[in-house]
Amino acid sequence: MRTELLDVAQIPGGEGELGLYKRGQDLLIKIVDGQDLMSTRMHASEDALGETVCAEFAEVERPRILIGGLGMGFTLSAALGQLGPDAEVIVAELVPAVVEWNRGPLGEYAGHPLRDGRVRVHEVDVSVMLRDESSGFDAIILDVDNGPAGLTRKANHRLYSKAGLTASLRALRPGGALAVWSAGPDRAFSKLLRATGFEVSEVEVRAHRGKGSRHVIWMARRRTS
């Protein structure tokens, strides 16, 4: 099937380019001349990421949720579907073109979540927002790069390092949850989450409803005391 390049965006830091492509009825984001990253055809694990963590905060008064990585908007849309009208969902997306793609051709696939009044978008590295917050979020959702084993930007490794996870821990309110998406399992990362002070569970989900490759979601909780 023919793949058509619609737009190209530079990855900040000079580490290559992202491309928005059309293949049949589907859109894809991939590294130009490289690996596919995400597709409108397969997003069940992104849906599960948003649903799993935000369902726990549906009854919390005025919950604050931070999502690192907008992607194709599916995680954001799923999160919004679980939260009440008083929620605040902050999205940190490093690549401005990804935001524009979601406001443009990508928007309809996820139900135009950026039009929701509960959403605030910041075109910034999510690590900056983590650094500037102390006990500010009920949940942090990280869907940055390909998970702990990053592909697109070397600086993303810091987000999943001991220092980066400590920043996430400090940015959570007591009892808050950190959810991390990954393209595959990583035993060392599970150990690092526990060593940082999180209580950790790991969930395996399919890329497509009931089929496709297996992705991993870590649910890591800050202790209440």
C-alpha cells in the first residue's frame, strides 16, 4: 500500500526528523527514513494507558493530570473519558508540529481532545514541568519516545533515569500514580522504579484490540506516607 508523506518536523536537539504519513485510511508518525512510532490503526495500548490511571481519579475533586507526550491524542482522549468536568489535564509536547497535527488532520481520529476545555497544552519538555512542580499532580502519564528504551532523542533517557523518576515521584501528591508506556518489557526499569521508592505493578496490553504486538504499562504509585 502506498505511503504518502504529509509533513516533516525536526526533533529538537538536532536528532533527526519526525514525519506524518498517510497509508490508506490511516495516519502514521514515524522517524523519517526510520521506524514507525505510532498509527491511527493501532492504539489500544495508548487507550489503556489513559483509561487505567485516570479511572482511579474519576471521583477525586479537581484532579490534576500531567501527560508527557501528545502523540496522536489517543492517551489524552482516553484520560478525558474517565475524568469529571472539574479535572485539569496538562499536556507537555516537545515537538510543536505534533500539536499542530493533532489540531489538524489527526484530530478527528481521537475525537479532537485538544478542543476539550479541561486541557492545557505546553510545548515544552515534560522534564521541565516535573522539575517545577512539587506534589502538584494526582497522576503523571509518560508516553515519551518508545518508553525507557528511547529511539528519537537521547535526552529522553534522562526522563527514565533515577534522577528523572525521582523528579516524577516528587511531583506527585501522596497516593498519586505514575504510568509509563513502553513498546516492550524492561526488567531493569521495573527494578529502578522500585529503587526510586515507587510501589510498582506491570500490565501487558495489546497494540490492537485483542491482537498485535504486546506493549507494557508500568503503574507506579507514590506511597501515602
